[in-house]
Amino acid sequence: MRFSETKTLWNEWEIRVLVLASLFLQLFLISLGGVRKRNVSATIGLLLWLFYLMADSIAIYALGYLSHNQDMSGVPDNNPHLRAFWAPFLLLHLGGQDTITSFAIEDNELWTRQLLNLGSQIVLAVYVFSKSLLLGTTLLVPGILMFVAGIVKYGERVWSLKSASMDSLRNSMVTPPDPGPNYAKFMEVYSSSKAAGLNADIIVEGERPPDVAVTVGGEDERVEYSRLVSEAHGFFKTFRRLVVNLILSFQDRTKSQSFFLPLRPEQAYKVVELELSLLYDILHTKAALIRTVCGRLLRCTTVLSTLTALVLFTVRDKDRYDRIDVLVTYVLFGGALGLEIYASGLILFSYWTYVEAERFKCRWFARATFVILKFFRPEKRHRWSNLMAQYNLITYCLRDQPTCLSSLASFVGAKQYWDKFWYTEQAGVSPELKELIFRELKNKAKSIEDVESYRRFGEHRGQWALQRKGYYKEFGWSVEAEFDESILLWHIATDLCFNDNDVADASSLSHLPATSRAISNYMLFLLVMRPYMLTAGIGQIRFSDTCAEAKNFFLQGQKVLLNKIYVQQSPFLLDLTFRTSYSHISERVLMSYIQQAPDERGATKMILDVKTEIAPTGVKGDRSKSVLFDACRLAKGLTELPAHKRWKLIGVVWAEMLCYAASKCRGNFHAKQLSMGGELLTVVWLLTAHMGIGEQYRVEAGHARAKLIVEN
């Protein structure tokens, strides 16, 4: 085929390919848009990101193509007004799908840009369609109906983005300004009474906590799943304020604690998962709009307009149009209606619908909806990835060898991405780990005696655990350091204890060593890869210095090992000539003996064999921020404890550190992780708030009721 023929064929098919590609992208987005809520796969995330960007780009390009290349000659064979009829379909595509209005929360802040795009693309689409009117098109009424559907759909997207922006969320949750009791008026009456010679006494009564309606049975009693769903929706309306850093009251704490404290751990986590799933819907889908009366009317308008336009198009005489273009038009109609029906089904059979049906006492519909929901979304199915990233310092130092690609990554400033790809693993969040965290939070909540205790317990990051176990005197120094330093100290110490020989034989320890190490590796991942989620200080500098010292230490150990190999194989070479040549062995030759390098257990033994009677800072100074041998001192102290006491102590310290980190991370950073499979830290953050621990509860007494008692 000649180039000119190929070009002609492409010119004929280009717009067809573009509109069909735009439709395909919408099908992909609506089917997989919600998958990222439960998936941390980088591949799926990358594909969704590319398709999310391409969907808008292709639709906009197709509209531009139609406006530029539409033939105005009036030749019947070309029939440009049929292709112009595709313009409102492209507006429909630009309106996006219910399951993914934004890829990240930052997209919500750009709603004004989408509003500008809405105006410009509507003008462009109207321009394209109006050009076909000059040729006397018979598709005027179907075209107008499709324009109505397209404009409504695009408007829904802009409105959803605006509603999910942080400013809009905050404004929708802020209560009216509260001036409090009239202090000036009260003091005026009080002063007048005193001036009149009357005995005036002031009696102040605090605001009485409300009777809490939410009650559950005894400890660890199982609650019906339908009840969990309803309570999750109720709590969500209150605790979503944490996302925009608003405050809660003691009434909120009392109500939440009365429900969560008696729950089984797995059910408490299920409620939190449901709440975070609802938050994802608000931030990244059209749920906030569609569940309103106005949103449902708009959805009905879209469906009815599209269906009516299809009927009118079907009864029109289409012999004058190209058969392929007619087929493409039917595909566009089918895709538009299919997407609307599928989206309507998602709305109809959702937890939002179930809760509203319960609220309006429509029991039969609520039961039917819940049966369908339980079939497609069973209770055991997690609402997030249920994975935690693992990053281990000793493993990283042993495996991170210089290569051409890693050097290139460092040169272009992508070393962190390189390390994340090669040295980060994903581990499932075990039920034992969840129970450990839940029990610690529950013990804290039950140990609180007064209002101030809530805040004080929220500031503990290992101190309370050590005090409760009776080891604060020995190990308190490790948790009183800066938080990033404490994480590194306990991470290395946990690893040294884990790789010690007695762990494998301690069958009575059950899950504690593995659980503690999983939290340890997860906290290091946050410190290194997501420092914005921690109050990390100079955490990355401290990590880099510690890695540098560890690598240097292991390298020296390899040199000693290599020397032993030479000694064993060729004793006679230990003369002056050999020693001179050995001192010039290149690092590349030395690395050829990497098979002889220590594994994690060997590295543990090397570190623990170092004498640490004197504190490292007393010998090295404080220019280097490495904590390698400070952690070694901590590990040696821990290994002196019996194995079961050691691992119980390590476990509760890590649980407290995790809860502290979760409560100190800002709400918008937690919200950011919801579109990337979720984060254990986010789950713990919301669970900690439900347990009443933290500084988000700022209203502790409510309005004081002052009474003025006047006596003659």
C-alpha cells in the first residue's frame, strides 16, 4: 500500500478511532476505578494514572479534530453532520465516571481548572455541531438531548471535584460560630446586685454529658454486620472532621468509646475500614453528589436524554450516512447507556443506599439491598489492601551494591525510587498484629483517669509501655530521644534480637517476634519513603549515616574474611610482597567474594560481637548521626531478658510508637493514601481517635452553666 493511500485511509478512520478509544477508556475507568482502593500494585496504579490522563486528552483532541477537519463542502458522501453528532458524546466522556472523578486528592483542588475546561469544551462542541446545522442536519433534536446529557455529566464532575476539595469539605463541616454564654450581661447583673448591697453568689455547673444511646453487650461480643455498617455511617459523619483537622467534643468521645471498647478486634477494624471506604467515596467518586435528591434528578435526566436521543436516532432515515459511521454512533449510544446503567446499579446497591433505606424505615428494600451487598462484598473482604510495606535496614545495607543502573538512578535523583522498587516488600497485616494494637489502645483507654490523661497518653511513644512492663529505667533513654532516632534504634535492635539464635527455638513466643518485626520494618519504610507521614525530624539524614556506617562495617568484615581465605589457602603468601599487593586489591575484586559476605544472621553476630561498654557518642562525637551501635547497646540489653518478656516488651513498644505516629500525622496525608491501597497508619489513626486518645478532642467541658444566687 502506498503512503498516500495509507494517509487517506488514516484520515478517514482517525476520528472513528479517537471516539472509540475515548469510549474504551471510560469503560476501563469505570470498571477498575475503584480497584486502587484495595490494591497497592504499582502496575495497576500506573495504568490507571495513564488512562485517567489519556481519557481527557483524547476526548479534547477529538473535539479539536472535529472542529478543524469538518468538511463544509456539503458533499453527501461525507455527511459531516453525523460525525458532528459525536461531539456531545465526547462531552459525556469528559464528564468522567462515578468510580473515579479524581486520581489524587490534589486533583480536587484543581476544580476551577476543570470548570474552565467545561466552559471551553462546551463552546467547542456547540461550534462543531452548529457547523453541521448549516447543511440542514436531521439530528438537531437528538443532538440537543445529547448535549443536555453531556453538559450535566461534565457538570457533575466539576461539582464533585469542588465538593471534595479541602476548603469545601472544611466549610461543609464547620459549625456556626459559638459566642458562648453572655458573659458581659451576666457580670452586669452580678455587679448591680453587689452594688445594691445584696449577697450574690455564683454557682457554676458543667455541661452534662448526654446519655449515650449506643450500647453493646459484654466484652468481645459479636455484633451483626448490618449494625456495623449502620454505625460506620453514623461515626463517619462525625469523624470525617479529622480529615480537615477540625476538633471533636467529649460527647463524640463518649459515644465512640461506648461502642468500640466492647467490640471484638476484627469488628472494630471492620467499622474503621468501612468509614475509610466512605471517605474514599467522598474524595474520589461522585457519591457525595449522586446520593442527594438533586444528584438523582440529574442522573435521571442523563439517562432519559440519552435513551430518547437513541430512539429518535433509530427512527431517522440513515441511508444517507456512511454505514461505518452509523455503526460507530450506535456503539457510542450503547456505551453511554451501558455506562449509565452500570453506574446506576453501583449507586442502587451500595452501603449508602442501604443506610438511607434504613433511615426511612424501608425495611424490605434495605434487607434486599444488604443481601445483594453481602453476596458481592462479603464481610470478610477487606475495604483496603490490608498490606503493609516492609523495609529493612540491615538487608538493605547487605544487598545495596553499586551498579551502573543504581549509579544512574543516583545521578538523576531517583535513587529513592530505585531503592523502593528493589528493597521494599509487601506483607499482609496479620490478625495478631491488629489484635496487639487494639488491645494496647483498649488498655490505654481503660487506664485513663481524667481529661488530661487522654492527651498525656496520646504523647506516649514507648514510655507508657516501658513503665507498665517495669523497664523504663533500663531502656527509657531509647524512647526519650527524637522520634526518628527512636524508630531507628528499635528497628535495628528488633532485627538483632530477631536474628538471634534463640528465636527459632522459642516456640512459646507464637507470633510475637514476626509481628514485632513486621511493625518495625513498616515504621522504617514510613521513615525512609514517606517521611511526611511522620514527625521525623532529620530521619533521612540519620538513616543515611547509619547505613553508611553499617556498610563500612560489613565491608571491613568482608576484608577480614577475605584475608582469612588467603591465610587458609596460601599461608606462604603472607610475606611482605603479598601484603603489599593485597593492600591494593580493588573494591571490585573484593566484591567478587560477595558470596562470602554475611547474611542477616551473620551480620547480626558481627554487630553484637562489638564491645559497646562506652557510648558511641563518647568516642565518635556527634557529627555523624548514625545510631548503629547505640542500637547494638539496646539490643544487648534486650537479649538479657527472657525471650517471652523481651518480645512482649518489644511488641507493645512498637504498638505504642505506631499509634503515636498515626495520631501525629495530619489528616490530609492520611486521606492521600486512600487512593493508593490505603495505609495501616491511616487505619490505626482512625481507630486511635475512636478510642478517645489524642489531641483532636478539644471540647472537654462544654458550656458552663453559671447561676446567680441573690439573697437579701
